[in-house]
Amino acid sequence: MLELKEDISVLSINPHMHLLGTRFVTYAVTPANDTVPLVRINDWDFRWQYTYTFPRMLPLMRGTVIHVEGTFDNSTDNPQQAFDPPRAITGTDSKLMRTTDEMLQFFVNYVDYRNGDERISLAPTAPAPPLRALSDGAATMR
């Protein structure tokens, strides 16, 4: 969880996990206790480490709390499992992370909020690969 200390306008987000990740969900809870969906990927794929840009700047005000939830499968049932048999996952002191070094990261690209940011379009000028929008407004790959 991360509580915002200032008003921001989110431009894009980047969920990041490696081979053992199976699900990635992020959302924000405002000071008024409203939930703002950010991204939901119910069937994570390592190759989906994209930057997801919102159609318009997304204002999140001071006091909003960003939540990140990741689910992992370190079993032999995971077709992405790199080790046979599976091994315990621990941190690394290496400055170079390998695909087999598991992690969960969530990057938020933002600017300081200015009045009217929510009206600024971030839509691409050229067609982009389609994302299926969920009824709750979150982006999803499946």
C-alpha cells in the first residue's frame, strides 16, 4: 500500500512480475472511500509487462491509498515454472535480475495534479492494440 502525500494525475501504469506470477490487481481507495480500479490481469503472462496508458489523465488526490495485489504459483502445476523441482524463492543481492528471479513491482507514471488534468486526452494518435475494458473501468489483457 502507498498513501499519496500530494495530488497527482496518473498518465500510465506498469505492472511487473516474472514467471511465477499468475494474477496482478491494482486499485486506489480515495479519502471518500471510493475504489478506483487501475489494472486487473487475471491470467498473468510474463510477456505482458507493458506500460498501460489511461485514455485521459487520472487524478488521484492526497490521502488516496494505492493497493497492489499479486498472486504467484511456485508449484509444478505452473507451466512457466523454471525449476524442476520448484525451489524456495528468496531475494537476491545481485544488481542484475534474471527472469528466474521472482519479483512484484508496480510503476506509476504521473505528474503533479493541475486543475483540468482530467480533461486531457492521452489517446494515441495511431491505433493501438486493443485492451478490453472491464465494466469497472480497469484495463485487462484477458
